[in-house]
Amino acid sequence: MSYNETKERKARSKKRWNSIGVCLLPFFTPLGVGVLIANAMDILPNIGGSEDLKSTIQTLSDLRGPVNAPVAEVPVPQKRVNGMPKHGALITAIGAIVAAICALIGVVGLADFFTDYSLRDLFLSLFFLSGAVGSTAVAVFGHLRRKKKQRFEAYLKLIGDKQAVPIHYLADVMGIDYHKVIKDLREMITRGILRPAWLDLKTYRLMLTEYTEAQAVQPEEKKEEAVSRNDRILQQIRADNDLINDKEVSAKIDRIEDLTRKIFAILDQRPEKEPQLYNFMNYYLPTTLKALESYARLEAQGIETAAIREAKQKINHALDELADGYEKQLDKLFADDVVDITADIDVMRKMLHKDGLQEDEIVSATLRTDK
């Protein structure tokens, strides 16, 4: 089914639901209002004639093949998956109906209050109106839960039996922001929907295998030649930071990234300084990247055992020391320049003194001339 056909089918379904809601209003007002609200929130299933049924069957048949383009409708997995968000549609429907009933009673009570100015009517109307607001929040929660379940099912369909899936591929096909995909995948791992699974921070892939150190230290996939070694390091620091939720740790990583970028900028301008950065490039940077990857992996577990908490605290403290070390490394790169310019200034002063061109000597010579 094409996108336009799906859109037309959805529009026909919404018109039918609106008609049903309007027909229910005179006889079952709360139910009719609930149907209209649910239809406006786009949470009701599609209904239609035989043509729509044929299109649905054809769509499900097409989804059995390989997925290589964005799907118009989220496919439903063949088997039940543990950990999926449940009852989103039911929560939404109940919240919408209760909200409609409470809103109707609240409006009627408010109208009675303006008629006879009874405080009892005012209190009851405000009570039911607040209930309508709360029920609306419940309906929105159910709607978001239902949408999340649909995204999770679509991820599972796209992943299939693959052992590795690029995160950017999932984001492009689903039409979802890259960071939102990472957040969804982390939640799916935490819920046990994807098991075994882990995020490879070096190649930006979702790995559907058991995590091992041997896999973690594999070299990065070959990238375009235009991307330099320094650019790849900065990209990896940024990618690791995107996977970390702790704001304090993220701020420290931002500082490390900024200092690293400044050091690389000096190195680009002064390649002769590279020997001074041997330890920085071959020890401190790899250690930093490993620490960031470990922190993100620990945070992705979704649990806080004593061992995990202690490891995260150690990495957190180490980031402070690394940032201070990076700053001192940056100062050392400027140290030679400072020495050179200081020596030049001293030589210049001596020459000015020798030639009698310093200001105090010029003034003294002028006074002697006047006398």
C-alpha cells in the first residue's frame, strides 16, 4: 500500500468515526464525546469496507519480505515479546471517556452555579473539571505508551535476525531523530526486549550478540579518507557523550572535548609539536575514550548495583583529573611560545637601551640639552 493510499484510508476511517460519535451524542453523550476526542487524538483503529480489508491483507503480505524503505504502518510481530509496553490503547480509551464524562458534568455544574450561585455547584464543577484534566493526562500517557510500543515493534521488524544494525539506518528508515532512537534502544535493552544486545560506541551500531571485550576493542570501520584521525576522535567523544544521561558527567566530557579540539587545532598549525604530544595521543586519549565507553555501557544497564555505582564514581572522579591534565597539556604547548616571545622582548629592550631609544633615557637627554 502506497503512502497516498494509506493516507486516504486513514481519512475515510476518521470520517466514519466522526459520524459514529455524532450519532451517539443524542443518546449516549459521554460515549459520543469520548469517541470524538479519541478520534481527534488519532488513537482509534482504522475501519472501512472490503477494499480497505484487501489493502490491509496486501500490506501485511508485503511486510514479510525484506524491509528496505519506511513502512506506512507499523508491523505487528508474529510472537509475543516480553517487556513491551502494554495496554496503551485501553488506558487512552478509558482516560478519554472519563475525561469526557467529567468535563460534561463539570460544565453542567458550572452552568448551574452561574444560574443560582450555589457554592456546592461550584465545588462539584471544579472537582469534575479537575478530574477531566487528570483523565486527559492519563489518556495522553496511554497514547504515548501506545506509540512507544509501535516504535518498538517497528525496530524489531527492521532488526529481524541481524546481528548488527547501524543506528543511523534505524533513524533514517523510521524517520526519527538519532538521539531518540538511542534512547528507545537503551530502554528496549533495559526492558529485556532486545536480549542479548549492546550498543557499540565505536562503530555506532546496535549489536545483537553477547558483549565481550574482544568485540569492544575491534578497530573502527574504515571511513572516508577526508575524515582525519583527530576528527574521528572528536566524533567518538561526542557520540559517547550523547549516550550518557548524567548532566554532571556530560559537562565534564564537554570540557574534555573542548580542550581536545584546541590541542588538535594547535597541532594542525604547528605539526612540529607532535613529539610533545606522544603520551597524550598514545595513552591519555585512548584511556579517556575507554573510560567514556565504559561509563556509557554501565549506565545502559539500567540498574544500580554497588559495583556499578562504585565504578561510575571512579570514572567520574577520573574525568576531573583528565580534564585538568588536558588543560596543563594545552599550557605546555604554549610554554615554548611564551619563552620565545619573552626572550625576544628582553633582546629588544637591551637594543633600545643600547641605542638610547628608551623613553626615560630620551627624557634625560632632552633635559641635559636644555641646560
